[in-house]
Amino acid sequence: MIAYSGNPLDRAGDKRGDAEWLTALRCDPRARILPLCRLQPLLKETGGEAVTELRYVSGADFRYLGGEGTVEVFLGLADGIAYFARDVSGADDAFVKFGTFKDARAAAALLSYEEVAIVGQAKALVDWHLRHKFCAQCGASTKMADAGYKRVCAACGAEHFPRTDPAVIMLVTEGDSCLLARNRRFTAGFSSALAGFVEPGESIEEAVAREVMEEVGLSVARVRYFASQPWPFPSSLMIGCFAESRTREIKIDGKEIIAAEWFARDAVKLLLSGERRDILLPRRDAIAYHLVKTWAEED
Ligand SMILES: [Zn+2]
């Protein structure tokens, strides 16, 4: 399972535009609202086993926290109960009795896959609203519509939709080896697949070939799609691929990529099992980990 995917909620895209339908669900005492403080979800620890799960708050509990301009979005339905996410930045103190706000990436390591996916949806959507309060066409202020899946400009009528930015992430292979690279932003010892944003007018295959050429100077012969991952930091869709290189002669760009090295499949297996520890591989919540693991276990 790839983290941030597998969301169990029914987004009810055909019904959520109906304000009456949505209000009825929101007024149901069973409605569950996930508070986000500075985009950090509220967590609770349960029992002596210290199992961590999301801490939803009921609609009734929210009466004292209203306020004009508050961002609250509909996430979806499960078993007839509606789930929402709400920005509560600045009201931290009111939630101390419920649980603890935790950074979304750190929370991902503690929660179930289903809850991690819900956090991803909530964070990406709330973040978009907080940063897109004005119309990109005329500059006037915009209002949320369609349960949070749209903003509409009252002045010019333009409609704005939540952003998802496609990015390619590819494990470059040649024969029985793969290329692991160190980005300038990585901590020491950490290596991963190459990655970059898809540019306008580019196919996934073209973006993979361009990024691989730019970052390590390799010409790609074939691109194979693997899987994708919603990555809410802030709003990417990571498109995972394998890219076969024609040669092994690396020429790193020295700007983004500061080191790159070929690793034989057996060496990668040792890194994955932890028997070899001189190189740190991507965390399990990143699609890069699944790219490396899947390739290492092939054939
Ligand atoms: Zn406008």
C-alpha cells in the first residue's frame, strides 16, 4: 500500500454541490470534523498500547469556534456519517483537552493507511483555500463553493479549482543496476530516485527523459509507469516510473543533484534489509521506497 492513497471516504461528487444536503449532514450530531492547526491534524493516543489515531470533533463541539472566513471542507461519507476538515489555526488552546496537533509527515508514521489518506486530502484542500483567497483573473476576493472543491469570484464570476501538481519520480536502471542520487536538500547519507515537476505541454515520458538528462546527463531509452501517490506537501501527485538508461556515464548537474551512484540489485537488497547501512534509502511512506523495493525484488 502506498501512503496517502486508499482513502476510504466516498467524496459524493454528485451530491456535495447541494447546500441543503450538505447542511443536513453537517448538522447531524454524528458528523465528524478533523481540526487542522497550521495544517497539522489533531491526534489522540488511545489506551496503554499508545495506539495513535485521528481525533475528530463533533459538530456540536464546534459551536463555540465559528467565525467569518473559516475554512471548512467536506471530505466525504462513510457509513452515512459525513467527515469534514476545518482550519482552527490560532485556536490551539481550545483543543488541548481533545488531543495534540502533529506535523502531517510525522503523523503519517503513526496512523493507519486509511487515516493517512484522509490527512492528505484534508491538508491539501485546506491549504489550497488558505492560499487562494483572491481571484487569479481580477484580484477580487473569492468565496468557497461546492463543499470546498471550488472557489468562485464574486466580481468576475471566474471559477477556481484546487490545484494538483503532477511530478514525475523515476528510478533509473541499466541492466542489473539502478541509480540512487543525493539531492542537495537531502540529509547526509540519504539517496533516492530522481524527481521533478511535469512542465506545461509535456507528457509523463517526456518529463522523465528531460529531468534525467538535466540532473544526471543520461539518455532514457524506455519509461515504464509504476504507480502514483498523492503527496500533500503541498499539493503534488507523484507519478512513479522506471526509466531505462542507454548508458552508465553519469554527469551530475551539481545544482540539484550533488552525487549519484549505480548500485547492483544485490547491493540494493542489502540496503533494504538493513544489512548495509552506509546509504539511507527513502522512508516507507514515500513512493520512492516502493520504486526501489519493487525493482530490487523483480526477476
Ligand atoms: Zn475575478
